[in-house]
Amino acid sequence: MLTSINFKEHFAPFQVFSTTDIRKWLPSFDSRRLVEWQDKGYIQKVINRWYCFSDLHTTEAILYLIANRIYSPSYISFESALSHYGFIPEGVYAVHSATSLKTQKFSTAKGHFFYRHIKAPLMFGISLVKSGNQLVRMAEPEKALLDYFYLNVSIQSPSDFESLRLNRTQCKEQVDDQKLISQLNLIGNRALYHRVEAFRKWIKHA
């Protein structure tokens, strides 16, 4: 007989799990149990069809994992990745991701998740990054910058980089210039090329 204890033993390592995950494990699962366990406070709905256990401690690593899982394909990028790499000084309270799906946002009991659409051919420059005890899909440092500059067309001068509070030293240490140019060429956007050239000149003065 399935109990909440059996269920937790199986799904606790998942940290966030879906109704699809449940049915793969137990095809005959009665979804009414999810309502019952929510009412009793055992589990918590993140969004429709996605759940976690109520005692799951919300950390940055957990938020990254949730962001990856509840809307896929996607990867952590933009402000969240820039913060992760130390390019901007403060932690970002919402998780920002890139996706080839439509732009979407979810405000949940666990946090706020924003997804910005990019073209499917631009879904590259992604690494599996260790976050807590999990691996999450995140833009490489170069791609995080390119994604941000690609969708924020007003960022194009040294004063803009300063107002963004980019850490020039961290950028210089972590950004591989050859990889940056290689990824830029794959995007093939002339306006972006000019913004990136301004950025390259700016970090050389670190």
C-alpha cells in the first residue's frame, strides 16, 4: 500500500517532481492523493503538475533546479547567471532563464521565475553547473553576457556597463575572449556585435 512515507522515500531525491515523474514510477497512481497530501501539508504545489515536499528548504540552488524543471527547455541566464558568476554584485531574488518556448513567468510559493524567449538556434553555450548538490543548466559566462546584451539593446556604452554595476575585474578573469567572439559569430547580429566590441574595450581597462 502506498503511503506518504513510501512516496517521500522515492521522490525526496528529486526535490521537485511532476505528475509525469509520478506516473512513470506508479502508473496506477490516484492523483487525488496529491490533493489529500497538500491539505495535510505534506507536499506543496509549485505550479500545475509540479510539486515539492513542504519541508524542502528554499535555497538558491533549489530555485535554480525548479527553474530548470518546470519550464523546459530552458537554462539559467541573464541577471541570474551574471549574479552567479559574480559579474553583478547582488543576488537576484527572481530566477531569470532563457527558453526557446514562449516568454513566460510564474509567481509561486517558492519564488518568482521569469523565462525570456530566444530563437531555438541560440540555445547554445550552456553548461551543467554544480549548484548545491544538483547540476543545473546555466549559460556559460560568455553566453550569459551575450544573452543579456542581445535582449537589452540599451546596454551599449561604458557608462551603461557602469550603471549595470558590472564587475570589470571578474569579467576580465572569467570571460574567454575567443569563446565570446565565437559565440557572437554564431548569433550573427550586427547590432550586438557593436555592443560586444564596446564591452571588450571596456574590460581591457580592468
